[in-house]
Amino acid sequence: MEDYEPIRLRALYFSINWKSKIGNSDANSNFKTSYDVRIRKGDIVIREDGRIFMLNWTVQDMPNNQSTQAIVCNAMLSFTRHVDETVDERGYLIEEAHEEIIAPPIPCVFAEYAGRPDYAANYNSPGVSADHLLTVQVQWNDRTKLLRTSDEFELLHSRYRIVDLVGTELDISHEHGILNLMARKIAGEDKP
């Protein structure tokens, strides 16, 4: 990450008394720390053993600590955008079509969409199947602010296209928080 300066803090990290498998929520735990370092929703925390977490709940100011929840990041994703070729007024090629990196590999949390799944007919196959809709949470920062619908990323053996960007977890000034992405699997893009 550009201009990244790590800040050290001590925190209490412990399990939550409830558990749910919906939307990867079983990867959440409580996170509490003193006021020595102010924390915000969307902050990325790297534990001493290298495990990466995202603070994904609004920070509550308690009498003697800041309290939130942290979720284990389960992917490092790089986002790309297809850029069409550029030609001059006479039709001569100035720049070939290419894939441009919009955001280099960043820690993310992804889960299969846990609401009402959409179903669609698939060409040359009987019946209908789920549309493979994913939700992806990324920290709102200078790179992720550049993401747009139709940008793409690879996850496991498939390629996905962003179909919606949801800013409901950003602060009112859009300075920090979490950007939620909805992405669909691109047909025929299974990689070996």
C-alpha cells in the first residue's frame, strides 16, 4: 500500500456469544482497545502472527475503551478494468486495449450473497441455477474509491465482475468505512 505507516496498538480480541454462518459472520469476533490510538470502521488490523482483520462494526466509545468487531479477511483481491484501444482521428492505433490495475491486492472479506438468490436459465442446460452473486467488503481508501461497476477480479478459479457498489457503510463525509461490492461470476471464466 502506498504511504502506509503501521501503527502499533494493544487490543482485546475474543469470541462473540452468538454465531451465524450467514454472510461469513462466523468469522467475526469482539475487538476492544484503549484510546491511545483512535480506530474506525474499515480499519485493517494485522495481528502479530500475520492474520489480517477488518474492523467491520461502528466503533462504540465506552468509558474506558473503544469497542467494535473484527472479521477475518479471507482474500487478497486485485481489481482490474478493461480499457478499450485508443485510435486517432484517422484510425491509427495509439494504444492497444489492455487491462488496467485499479486497486492492487488488498485484504477483503467475501461471502456468497445470503439474501434471496436470483435464479436464471442457462444456455444448453436444463432448469435454472443460482447466479453466483458474491458480496465483497473492502476498506474505503484512495484506491477503492476508483472502483466502478464492470471492474473485475479473480477469486479462486473464477473471474467476477462488479455489478453494484454500495456505500451504506461509509461515514457521512465519505472519508472512511467499508465499501460493499456485489459481483457476479463471469460465465466460462473457470481457470485451471
